Amino acid sequence: MTGAARNFLTLAIIYAICGMILGLVMGISGSHSQMPTHAHIMVAGWLMSGFFAFFYHLFPDINRSRLAMAHFWLTAASGAVMLVSLYFLFAGNPGAEPITAIASTLFFVAILLFAWIALPVLRRAV
Ligand code: HEM
Ligand code: HEM
């Protein structure tokens, strides 16, 4: 595995470890206040990044393209800021909300970029 596929799978594994540690902390402490943070690290982090990894692995011609790399870095940077700021938000820091809002919007832009990359590839693949 190379290129964007390898980057995404590495990112997915980091999210899985961080998200499960947070889940364990929640379970052990009995405080579920970080449930939305945990849920998004697991599904928007681990599952989505894992999905992107296998998508790019399936289509090696775009795996090393600049667009695929741009998609990786936008997803990674906005996702990391979104999830860390979400943690601070649910830890009782409402001041983190504007950062979460900007990062979430960029995370959404990243999925639009993925649509731009993936839809033509899927049409070609038929
Ligand atoms: C070490 C493993 C894990 C632990 C200890 C753990 C722990 C927890 C806990 C304590 C909650 C809060 C439940 C509640 O307050 O109702 C939760 C919710 C959640 N977890 Fe995990 N979790 C783990 C792994 C995972 C994995 C692998 C995924 C997905 C790939 C996941 C996805 C979710 C989601 C989506 C929610 C929110 C559910 C809802 O909306 O009611 N978790 N988890
Ligand atoms: C632009 C990015 C996103 C924003 C702004 C967003 C926002 C939200 C909000 C406001 C909630 C309700 C939380 C609550 O009631 O406590 C929620 C819940 C949830 N979202 Fe997202 N979300 C985003 C992306 C995603 C993605 C990409 C996934 C899955 C791949 C996802 C999966 C979930 C799940 C499973 C829940 C239920 C768990 C919970 O209640 O915390 N979200 N999201």
C-alpha cells in the first residue's frame, strides 16, 4: 500500500487507538460526557479514513495524484482539529466552539473534494 491509501490507513489506526482509549476511559470512569467525541473519532475518524484507504488502494492510478494527497491533508488536518476541539468543547470549554465550527466546515469541504475525485473514477470504472 502506498500514497494516499497508506496515509489514510495510518491515520485510521491512530484514530482507532485514540478513540478506543477514550471509550475505555468513559467506560471505566462512568462519565459518558465525551460520547460525541468518541463516536466521531470512531466513525468519522477510524471508519471513514479506513474506507478512503481501501478506495485509493482499489484505484492505484489516482492514489498518488496531487488531488488525492490534497484530499488526505485536508481531511487529516480538519478532522484532527475538529475532534480535538470537540474534546475541549465537551470538557466544558464553550470557547472551543468556533474552532469546531470552522474545522467541521473544512471537513465537509474535504468530502466534497472526495466526491470530485471519486465520481469521475467510478464512471470510468463501469
Ligand atoms: C475499546 C473499545 C470501545 C469502548 C470501551 C467503547 C465505549 C463506549 C462508551 C462507554 C460509549 C457511550 C455509550 C453511551 O453513553 O450510551 C460509546 C458510544 C459509542 N461508540 Fe464506542 N467504544 C469502543 C469502541 C467503539 C468502536 C470500535 C466504534 C465504531 C467503530 C464505536 C462507536 C461508538 C458510537 C458510534 C457511539 C455512540 C452511540 C450512540 O450514539 O448511542 N465504539 N462507546
Ligand atoms: C461536518 C461534520 C460533522 C458534524 C458537524 C456533525 C455533527 C453532529 C452532531 C451535532 C451530532 C449530535 C450530537 C449529540 O446530539 O450529542 C452528531 C451525531 C453523530 N454523528 Fe456527526 N457530524 C459530522 C460528521 C459525521 C460523520 C462524517 C459521521 C460518520 C461517518 C458522523 C456520525 C455521527 C454519529 C454516529 C452520531 C451519533 C453519536 C452521538 O450522538 O454523538 N458524524 N453529529
